[in-house]
Amino acid sequence: MNPIARILMVEDNPMDVELALHAFREIRLRHEIQVVTTGIEALDALFGHGEFADRVRYPLPDLVLLDLNLPGVDGFDVLRRVKSTPVLKRLPIVILTSSREDGDRALSYDMGANSYLVKPITFGDFVDVVHRIERYWLSLNVGPPEVAG
Amino acid sequence: MECEANVAWASAYALLGLLCLAILVTRWTPFGSRALDLRSVLLSLAGCWFGRRAERSNRVLAMMPAAASANVFSSPLSTCRAERPPQGKPDTTLHRPLAETLDRVNDGFVAFDPEMNYTFVNRRAGELLGRNPEDLIGKNYWTEYPEAAGSTFAEAYLRALETLQPMVIEDYYAPFDRWFENRIYPSESGLSVFFSDITDEKKLREALRQSEEKFRTVFENSPDSIIVTRVSDGLTVEVNDRFSALTGYAEEDAIGRRFDDLNLWANPDDLRAVTGRLHETGRVRDFEFERKLKNGQIRNAQVSVARCLIDGEPHLIWTVRDIHDRKLAELALQAARDQLERRVAKRTEELEEANDAMKAFVYSVSHDLRAPLRAINGFAEILAQSHRADLDDEGQHFLDNIVQASGRMRRLIDDLLAYARLGTSAIRNEPVLVADLIAEIVGELRPRLDKLHACVDIAADLPPLIGNSTLLRGVFLNLIENGVSYNRPEVPPRVEIGWTRDDGHVTIHVRDNGVGIPAEHMDKIFRVFQRLQSADDHPGTGIGLAIVRRSVALLGGDVWVESQVGEGSTFFVRLTEVPG
């Protein structure tokens, strides 16, 4: 039995957050989900700054679900920071966005995103996607060795 | 007395002989220095006799008062010849040498008595007249040459005899088809005529005259300035009217002055360049420079210079064309072109900006609309699933409507964005593996196909085509979706995809067994938002075929449809095959 994993979800739209959490409930996710709604908060959480300094309380996640369209410091900024930091860059980051644009896809992969998923509009499809994320990234995929924070 | 008279005759005779010799010798060019010596001796003698009025042969006429030619070349001469002159030295020493001398001369020489009987004919005259001189002596001019009557020469002889005035005439003598010059010296005792065949000279003179006339015509009528200068001193020798008209310098201002000094060159470097080139190559062609007019105005001009010998002396002929207006026109044209280029660049920039604005709009719509749509659909579905029990039938029905409507809205936005994106970026045409593409699309549609119990048959060996995979994906996705959507009730949809080849192109057809399209709507179906069925029956957005048509147009291909109501429709897409 896999241990409980931690998922960090970076999403600014509260409705999307709500739908996502509902979807996770639907699939009866065993793992922990933490939600941050800005890029700055995401960086703090990943780099252990600010309110997230307490690594015991806020350990590093095992998977990051990252929206690109964040106000201010956007998803690309977060991605770039993380993927250019020696130890943090191993962290699996899955882009979860509504954009299917070529430019966004290219940039994301260039910056080292591990996966790129497009949010379906239909809720049923979204639940399906969430289910597959859990199955693949938290069950099938073998993560990196301990990522020191 | 007789002796004295004879001596008088003899001396007059001798002096006149000398005179004739003088005349002849001056015209007697081939005999060189000997002749010159002889000439000077004779001339001085003649000059002594006639009071030094004889310098040149041309003055012979002036120094021939009637008295001097009196009575010499009539009977006494012939008499002398016929009679064998007396022992008196003057005539014996001169008689034969004179005749021989006259025979050696290039000009024809004949003498007549007042009745126009030949009294003397020299050898050359014999040649020119085509007669033996001896035969002519004593014969009459009018009987020997009746054809000459009325000719200028005959008239001149008669007039000379009448007026006793010497004359020189030139004319064309038709019977011989030659030109002659006659120098006619009359006296009371007869006529002496020196004549020469000047045909060749005349032809030469005529040719020269014509050549000069040609030059003159060109010179006077040229639209360009023509200036002739002399190389030795640089002086301007001639200018045409046009020069004056164009530069403002009258002929008097220019002639006799150095061409350089005329101050026609705005930049002295130009003049130096031209003269330099002249020294190197001997000519200048179409050299552009700035010409300064008399009034100070500067105009663009073009000069060509060539060397030419005039009277044996080197000259230069300068032809200057005023190209000022042409240059202005060229500049204006260039300015207009530049302005046009700038306008085009500006317009392109504006279009690009508009295009960028459009793309930004498309992007923003894509995101901004989708988020609320996700929310509408999401929560409605959650309600429908998790809270269905709390709703009554009507509530559940309303909820279903919301879900359905949001679904349509999503498809509408997707299609609209796909259509709007067409043509906003440069399409690069490349080989596309259509077979794989269609297989992929069918794979993606599998859930839908299964739900509708639809089946899609794809012909084998679909060849690769020149196109764009994104656009072609849109085309075939829409065509296949339509093919399975517009089905007849109770009839499982069946879509057949085949192809034919013609002349470098391949036509793919997507044939369905659906409801078909009524003839009256055929021309409308490719329009945006054009739907022939109600939303309930068939979930099309009305944009699918518009996307198909626009995409195929962007690929440079053709799309058309054949349909039969109640049987189905076939859509044809014709594209270029990959060569080889």
C-alpha cells in the first residue's frame, strides 16, 4: 500500500478549486491536498518561506498540479524557479490548465514540466482526468528519491 | 618693215606663249620643283610684261586685257605651224616646245578663230574630245559638235566672242555625260579655251556638299546643344541655336571664347573628369553633370564628346542634352515609390497589429469564457449527481437543461475559436500522412461512435497529401462528425472514406448514409452558423462546415458536396498529392 502522498494544487479560480476538490472526493482520494491560490504562495510553499517555513507542518509535496494562468507571478514563473533550483527541480510538476495553445505547451515543456493536462469543461470528464492523475502519478509513477527541502 | 612686223609678232607671240605657260604651269602640279622654278621664272617675266599684277593663276582673268590676247592665236599660230616659221629665233625656239609643252599639260586646250574653226588642239583636248588633234584643226566647232549647240558652253563661247570678256564656266555636258570647266579667253582674233574634266571633282564636291548639308541639318535641328571647339586652343568655333536657347548664351557670347571659360560647368571637377576621359579614351559618352545657365540657374545635363577633324585640324564636338526635367520626373517617381513603400509598410504594420489584437482576443476569449463555463457545467453536474434526490422532477429537468446548454456552449466556443484562428498564422504546406491522421481522428471519436453505433470505413492506401496537419485535422474531424451526426432515425450511421487520383491531385470523399441535404440549401451549408436541422435532433454548431471550407481554401484546395435527401451526402476534398 502506497503511503499517503501530498499534492500541492496551485489554482487561483475558487470555482475551479471547488470543482477539483469535489472531483477528488468523487474518486475518494486518499492523499492530502493543499491548495494555494497565488504564485507567490506556491513559491513560498515550495521554497519553505513565509508561513510555510515550518517544514514539519508543511513538508514538500510529492506532486504539484500547476495552473498557468495565475495573477502576478504566474505558473511559468513558478515552474522556472522550481526547475532551475538544484534540488527542487526533481519535483514532478503537472501543468493543469485550460489553455491548449501551442505557445503555452512549448514553453511549459521547455521549462521542464513533467506533464501537461488540459482541464476539460465537462465535469464528468474532469473527474476522469483527476482519477487518471492519481492512478498514474501517485500509484504508477516512481517518484524521485527524497527531495530535501 | 616686214622684218620689224615679224619681230613684233614674234615677240608678242613669245610673251603670250610665256603667259600661257605661266598659266598652265601654275596648274601643272605633277611636275614638282622643276615646274616651280619654271613657274617663278615665267611668272616674273609675265609679271614684268603685265605690270606685276600676276601673282596667282586665278588672277589671270584680271590680267588679260583684250589687247594682250590680241591677234595671237589666230592665223599666225596656225600659219606658223603650216608655214614653217622663218629663221627668226623667237618663234623657232618657242614654237615646237610650246606645242609640246601644251601637249604635256593635263588640261585640254583649244583655240578657235572668230568663226569657231579649230586653230589649235592639244593632246589632252584630243583625248577629252575623243579626236585626233590634227583632224580637228581647221574644222568648225558647229559642224563637228552639232549636239553642243544650245549648251551652256556653246552659249558661253558665243557670248565671249561678242563681249570679248573672259569667263569661267562649269557645267554638265550631256553628250559626254561628264562635267567640264571651261576657262574662256576671247579676243577679236578668236577664242582660247582651257577645259578640264571636273566630273570626279564635281562628284566629290557634291558629296561633300551633301555631307555638309546633312551635318548642317543635324546641327541646326538637334534638340540638344551642339558645340564645336578647336583642340589646339580650346576656342569655341560653332554653336547651334539650341545651345543658345538652352543656355541663354547668344552665339556671339560663345564663339571665339574658350569653352571652359563659358562657365557652363557648375562643378569644375566635372569638366576635369570629362577632359581627363577625353585624353584617355578620346571620347566621352553620356556624362551627367550640372550645367550652369547664363541666368545662374543650374540644370542637370548629359554630355557626349567626340573628336573630329575639320579642315585637317582636330576639333571636338560636344553634344549636351538637358535632362533636368527627366531627372525631376525620376526623382518624383522615386519619391512616389518610396511613399508607396512606406504606405505599404505602414498598412502591413497596421494589419499585423490588427492580427495581433485578434489573436490576443482569441486567446482571452479562450480562457475567460471557459472558466465560467466549467463552473456552470461542473456544478450543474454535481447537482445532478449528488443532489438529484433533493430536486423534484421539474428541478431535475431544469438541471439537465443547464447541463445540456453548457455543453452546447462549450462546443460553440471551441468551434468559434477554431474558425477565428484560421489564417491568423502563416500556413506552411508540407506532406501530411492523411491515412494516419484520419485513423487518429476516428480513434478519438471512438466513444462517440460506439454510442451512436456508428461505423467508419477507411479505404486503404490513402496517399500523403500536401497540406497542414492542424488544418486537415479540423477538416476531417468535422466531416466525419457530421457524417455520423446527421443520421436517419433508426439507421445506424455509416461513414465511408475513399479517394481518387487525377493529374497530381487526390480527391478524398467522406460519404454518409444520413438525412441528406435538400437541393435548395446546398449553397448555404458552408456558411457560418448555417444549420439545417434543429438543435435537438443533431448537435451541430453550424460552424463545422465553415471551418472545413475555410481550411481547405487556406490549403489551396477545393471542397464540394453531392447529396440526396433520404440517402445521404458525400463531401469531396481535393488537394495536391505529394510529388514522387
